[in-house]
Amino acid sequence: MTTKNDALAKWVDEVASRTKPDNIVWCDGSDAEFDRMVDQMLDSGTLTRLNEETNPNCYLHRSDPSDVARVEHLTYVCSKDKEDAGPNNNWMDPDEAHKKVDDLFAGCMQGRTMYVIPYCMGPIDSPLSRNGVEITDSPYVVANMKIMARIGAPALERIEREGTFVKGLHSTGDLDPEKRFIMHFPEELYIKSIGSGYGGNALLGKKCHALRIASWQARTEGWLAEHMLIVGLESPQGETHYIACAFPSACGKTNLAMLIPPEQYKGWKVTTVGDDICWLHLRDDGRLWAINPESGYFGVVPGTNEWSNKNAYDTLKSDAIFTNVGVTENNEPWWEEKDDGKEPAIDWKGNPYDAEVGPAAHPNSRFTVPAKNNPVYSPMADNPDGVPISAVVFGGRRKDLAPLVYEAKDWAHGVLVGASCASEMTAAAIGGAGQIRRDPMAMKPFCGYNFADYFAHWLSFEGKSDKLPKIFHVNWFRRDQDGKFLWPGFGENMRVLAWIVERCGGQRDARETPIGFLPNVEDIDTDGIDVSSETMQALLSVDPAKWEQEMLAIGEYFSEFGDRMPQALLAELDKMSSALQSKAA
């Protein structure tokens, strides 16, 4: 397989000339090709086959212990103007960045095969999808990209038809952390990644293309590339609403994407369109339509069990590539909080498990699995038109500030809600428990340009349609004075989603407060759960004094972006501050 696209053919030749591979393989995306990659990695020891009876078609990959996570401090946005990257990104001059990584790419594929992977992010026949080509020397990347994107001949045909694609060059290099860089050149639609085999750094269709480069593309072309799940909620009456939700890490994103309704809501049907990334386009009908650009899930394994997230647990029973988990004596994958009654025998480094040495699975151990394995996979994920979004939901982990749920007063106010998103760090996070980390729209590590310009782009949609989705904020993590969670969470979050859906359909009233519209206590159904009326009062309370302090903190954060901050957003902040002061008075 080769190409009729001259620009692609020339680029492949240039890369081959620099990297000096022994062979060049154009990936066709076939199942036979995937099997060849797997067999090759089994032969080399890169992969280990797991128990075929309990986990058919599942494999274990162990990465270098120095290469187990995204490296934000080595990830750069290389725009020509430093201000275009903004204080939310590491920046490097493009010429300097190209030279730095090109020197590392010189001869790096000697003795290796260079794989050319044409791919399409999104349904292959969707006008909302975008093309890319990743060049890599890693068969592990080829196998994972087969799961995560639409790769091979159909993608190449689309590239040749449209003539445009994002370029992604990757090599594991020698895995030296001192020679590890992930460079993004948004004006060139180019990604260069070297020195890492970890998924977030090596599967360039994912965070690198689908968020950092795509967010730049989206602003240029008039759409939104977001770090959001997409879930479908079908009511007992047969009406389906699709909502897109952006949560920072440790805020229940995967659980919500695959939520199982409680007994009282068995008449509702929940389906997963996407668990991580959402591309939103304004269509001719004035609504925002969304696609999930991915075809697989790449997620954190520890904590996944039959009780916390049965759908995710069942998704992983077959066809999965696990990275850095432990294994049992029976050669089954094992991770902390799997809660299956079995014990690990070997840890993620391949050594006999010793609890005093460390966990069996690395805390950031991962799975890659086809999305269609999900028992509640939505066939709409393959719809080239996407799905219409009724609501955008932001979230965060706040123990005593944000109520369980509230609705923004309008689109501009909703942009403020998203732009000021924050979470209290968990004890495991650098910086310690309780510290507030601002994470606008959950895009802090992923926006490919200046946040101030990103906020302005969000605001620009207000004048384009009067059918934009409603915007909400949720907080499952409010606590009482003894530190206990007030809300049960998990499947019971369906009760809050039902209120959101009813608000979108104009079927529920709400009470206006300075921060937005809140449910009346009786409008959140608590039948069958141990949540009293007094607890609901606490969950839905707004403390003006604490919120005034929050406004000051948000203003301080916004000041980091200087004169580029959109005045309309600062005006929204002033409006909210004034309303709180009036309430306090």
C-alpha cells in the first residue's frame, strides 16, 4: 500500500531519510495486520498473552518504569507567537523545537520498521471527522491505534479525497527521559513525539491530535474540541437527550459515561457515545451536534470493579490490551480494588508481588479496548451526523462550596462556570489534599492555545444560535462537618441527570440564586436512598460569603491571562460578584 497524495508521500520519504528504518510498512488497518503485530510482540516479549479462558484475546504490556504517564512538563505547544500558546502551555519557538527533536530523530529507526498509519478521528464518512497520519516505529502503537481510531485503507482513501491531514511523527527512541519530548506545532498541524511509548505520549490520535491540535483546528474552523464524555439518556417515554460532560480527573467521568440507573429509574436507558473526547459542531438547525472521535477506550484500570462500574468491568473481559497491571497465579490481569477475591502473584514490573514494595498494578496502569465491547455502547457513536447535545455539564470536587447541581443563567454565564472549574486535589496529587486546582472545562493539560482565546471562542457561539444547549455544574463530592459524603454518587447520579433532562425539556421549575438556577429540594427524587430532606437542603445550599471568596480567587486566576481575557467574561464575573454581595447584604 502506498499513496496518491504527493504531500503525504513526500513527508514519508523525508521521515525515512532522517530516521533510517530498515523497512517501511503502510498499515491497512486489517484484523490480519493486528494479529501480525500481536504475534510479533509476543515473539519479542513486548506482550504476554493472558488467560484465554477468563480473558480471551487479552494481553499484558509492561512499559519501562520510567515511562508510565503523560509528561506535561515535557509537552510543548510551539506556536510562532508565545502569547498564542498562553500561560496554560509550555512554549518553545518552532524552529528551536524542530531542531531539538529532529536531532533526536536522526537515525533513531535503524534496525526497526517504520509504520505509516493513516487514521480518521470520528466515523469514516462523517463531515465532522478529521484525518491524520502517524508514523511510528512501535508495533504497540499500531495495535493500539487499531483499537482507538479508524485506521488503514478507508482513512487513506479519505485523506486522498480531501487532501488534508494532521502529521504525527513518533519514535520510542531509546526511552531516555532526558531525550523525551512531545511537541505540537498547531500552525503546521504537526506533532512530534520521541522517547516515550506510553499511550498518552505515543498514540498521537488521542490527546495530541484530538484535543491539542484539534482545539486549534476547531477555533480556526468554528467548532469545539473538548475533553468531555457523551452519554445518551432515554426516558421511559422514549425521548432521548444527549449530554456532554467535562470533569477533571478523579471526578467520576468514566462512571458517568457508563452509568447504570438505580432500581427507581429502571425505565430509563443510558448509553455511551463517548467516554473522553467530544467534538462539537454547530449545524444548520442551530444546535450543537457531537461526535466521539475515538473508536476505543484508553482508561485507568485501578478502582474498576463489578460494583463501582459494572459496565466498564464487563467491557474489559475480552479484546483488551492491559499496560502495567499485575497478574495472578492463573495469569489473569489484577489491579487494586478489582475486588474479585483473587490475589496478585506478579507485580507490574514482572517481579513477585510484595505489598511492602508497592502496589501490584501501577496507579496509572491502563487498558485499551474497543468501544463496542461496552454493554451500553450507543450505535449513535457511529452516526456520521453525530448526536444533538441538550446539555453541557461541568463538574468538580468541592467539599463545601458548589451545590449538588445548578444551571447557568445563559450561555455567557455558562462559559464562566466552565472557565472557572476547579477541584480540590486528592491526597495522592502533588501539592497535597485540599488545594484548589483550576481546570477550565477540564482542558488544563489539553488546550492547544491560550486559554483567554479559548474562552473567547466559547463565548462567540452565543451570537450564532438561540438553540445552544443549557449549561450545568455538578458536584458529587460535598461533605458534612464530619467529612462524610452527603450524596451517594455512582448510579444514584441518575437522579440529578433526570432533573437536568427535565430542565432541558422545560418540565421542571428552579429557584434563582446568585450563582444560577437550583432545584427545589423536592425536585430531586430521593425515594429509596438514605438522603433526608435536611441533607438535600445542605446539598443545595449556597453560602454567599464563601462564593464571594471564590469570585476573588477566580478573578485572580483570570488575571494570569492579562489583556487577552475577553471583557465579556470579566463582565460576567462582575455581575455574579455583585449578585452575591447583594444577597449577603
